[in-house]
Amino acid sequence: MKKNLIALALAGASLASLAACGGGNQSAGNGVVNVYNWGEYIDESIFDDFTAQTGIKVNYQTYDSNESLYGKLAGGATGYDVIIPSDYMIGQMIDEDMLEPLNFDNIPNFSDIDPVLKNPDYDPENLYSVPYMFGILGIIYNTTLVDEGEDMETWNVLWNEKYSGDTLMFDNSRDTIGIALKKLGYSYNTTDPAQITAAVDELIAQRPLVQAYVMDDIFEKMEGGNAAIGVYYYGDYLTMRENNGDLAFAVPREGTNRYVDAMCIPKGAENKENAEAFINFMCSTEAGLKNCEETWYSSPLLSVREELDPETVEDPFAYPDADFMEKKCETFACLPAEIRTLYNDEWVRLLNGG
């Protein structure tokens, strides 16, 4: 993605167009909306745009993983109106009656969402969620710190002793155990306890090679050249590459994760209509373009893709085609409760050293 070209697209997006498709529920008109989102995942200047358009003030906080979001809400935390979990966590929250059904009369911009991303497995009737961004997972590496000719298109490289102390892994159970499952040739969504245990055995063997288990702190480490290899999302890789041109990205041939993060309203939200107005605004062309420019993630909005430069839309990792998706990608499903418990237990086993 070329940021200067997106800036030109933004400059060309008319205010009339925004007013036509970005207004949403103007009856909300005052008060606040409390938004809880991933770090490094929005252009915060849009909050002023939203307030100018609706009179609603945005209070904004961040979290660093689906698990920390879930833990806070399941622990009784309140006061959030919009949250942006990932696909499998949305499915879990629906199962546990943690989300409010949406009034799509207040979200007319939903019509701009790519039909491929509507009625997903995690929300099959599309009652609870509106896609925000999507992307793929892969290996980020520093070309000056790995051997020339090193095979980077395999999860096995994360177990290579040559990069002991220079390898970063996710600090969450679903992504990290998922990587080990793929390394072993298993599905991300296996419910076979033996396969999950075998994957964690692999991670325990790998642990002495791992410099750190990270989330947003991967930015500083990879941009600063303080690690050779990390695992993270393609949109974040593009951000990191802006600050360190030595970085490159690889998709392992064993397969990887394609994910969708979507906007939802937690059960009992105090400002539901304001939340729906905010979700609708986030689906406007101008807000979508600004968020793409800031985060480098892939937009589900068809109008945004029309405004992007061809280099961006043709990027096979940013907007994968159907063949890539079929051959290379698997989405996370919501796992049964007993398997989620096993994940938690196995994650503790890993962190405790086996």
C-alpha cells in the first residue's frame, strides 16, 4: 500500500459522499460511545470526525489479545459499547450470550461490506457482528539477520537452533498452539486432545530458542533489529517495514490463518444506539480509507477498495484470491468448551516449562 496514494484518494473522497453513506443513526446525537479495540489498529483522528458528524464523544481504550478482552468481559467488566474481537472469539461470545444483537437499520453502510465476508461461520445469521478488517498471519524476518537462502516459507524455521534467542512467538494460546498444529500437519480447529498435546510438546521443545512471547511489543523488537524472526499479521508487517526496510514476510507452505476482526456490542452496553452509529461510521468510505492508511490492514469495504491504488488491491497477501485462500489459509473456528479448557491448561503447561 502506498500511503501517499491513499492520501490522494482521501482528498478526492467527497464530503457529500460521506454524508450520504456515513450518517447512520443521527437520533443518537449526543452522549458518548466507549470503544475497546486492539492496539495499533485505528486512525484516532476519525474520532473527531465522528463527533463532528454526530455529537457523540468517543472514549477509547485498547487491549492486546482476544484472550485479554474475553477475560476482562467474562470477569464482569462493564462500560464498553463497541468491541472488535476476532472471528473465533466472536463465536465463543455468541455461544456464551455475551453480545447484543445489532439493529442493522442503524447500520446502513453494512451494504458496502464484501458479500464474501457476510454470514460467516462464527456468526452465520450475521446478527452480532460487522467486519472491520481482515488479513493473514505469516513469518516476519529480518533479511540481514537470517542466512542467505534460508527457507522462510515453513513454520519449521521457528524451531531452527541457528536463531536461538532471536525468535519471537505470540503471547496467546490460540495463535501459538495453532502454529505448532500447522507445523505438525494438523488443522487449526482440531478437537483431538492428542494432537493439541503434541503441538504443545513441540512448543515446549522450542521454548529455549524463543527470545520472548509478544503481542504489540513485536513492533519495537522487529523494527529495531532486536530479533531475526517473528510471527505476526501482514498489516502490521507493512507498518513495521515502513520503519525497517530490511524486513520481509513469508507465508508458510504448511498453511496459515486468515482472520476477520469484527465490530460487536457487548451484552448490556449502556449506549447501544451510539455504538451502532459508530459502527456505521466506521463502515463509511472516508473512515475506512483513513483506517487502511493508518493500519495497513485489508478493508472489507468495497468502496474503499475502489479508492485504493492498484498495487494495494493486487497485493496477494493483502487481498488474497480464492485460490490462495483455498490452498494456503484456514480460519479459526469457535472450539467446544472442553477444548478451550484444554488449550488453557496446555498454555499454562507451556509457560511453566512443561
